[in-house]
Amino acid sequence: MFNEEAFYLVGFVDGEGSFNISFKIRQDYLHKVQIYPSFNISQKEKNILIWIQSFLECGAIRNRGDGVYYYEVHSLKDLREKIIPFFKNYKLKTKKRKAFKIFSIVIKILTLKKSLDWKDIQYIYLLREKVKVGRQRKYSLDDLQKLWVSSETIRQIH
């Protein structure tokens, strides 16, 4: 079935969207490391983001404060049940296809595992590194390992 709106959305995401795997430092996490997957699109025109949110039936729109709005989906359930099936059905055509494939693998890992070990973190980090971004990553693998090991040491002391 030909769905003009779905193909429009795929083209839009090919140009403006991103599939991100971020690492956040969280003091309330056992090992201080949170993996934060998100799908997002930034635009000055809020109406197109409202349409995308309505079409995909998930996510939130926020104002960055600099005249740009962004649509973001970071709920693991919505990523797994809505975003990934949509882009598996309607294929991306640019380098975003590789980013989406890696993103899908990470979502699967996060879905299947109740608790991640250091090898999972390493694997996800190395997968993410296969996607080139135009900026320096906030945390290196060494940074994450130091946090992981120091939290492990603290737990063993107590």
C-alpha cells in the first residue's frame, strides 16, 4: 500500500531527523551510567513537528529556547513499538539507515536485558561509535569505565 504521508515523513527524517544513543551520568543509578536512546527532529516550524507527533502517535515537543523546537521520542516502549516498526516498514535512504540499524540493535538489547553489565555498556558504546557525528562525544569509554568501576568498588566496601 502506498502511503504518501509515511513516505513524506521518511524523507523528512532522512534530512532532519536523528537516532541517538547517549550516555548520561546519573547518581541514582547503581553504576552511575544511563543509556538514553532517543529519536528526534529539530525545527523552527513547530507545526510540522505537531503533525509528525500526531502521525507517529508518540513523543513530545519542546522549545529549546533559541527559536527552535524539537520533537523527541525516548520512551523505550514507544521506540520499540512505534518508531522502529515504522522505519523498518518505510526505509530510510541516506546514511541515517545505518544509524537506524544500530539504534534498533541497542533498543533490542535494552528491551531484552533487565540489567546491563559492563560488557553490554562497552558493546553499545562501540556500536554507537560506528555512527559519525559532527561533534565530540561527551564521555569516552574510559570515562564510563571509571564510573562503572568506582561504583563497583564502593558497593564492595559497603
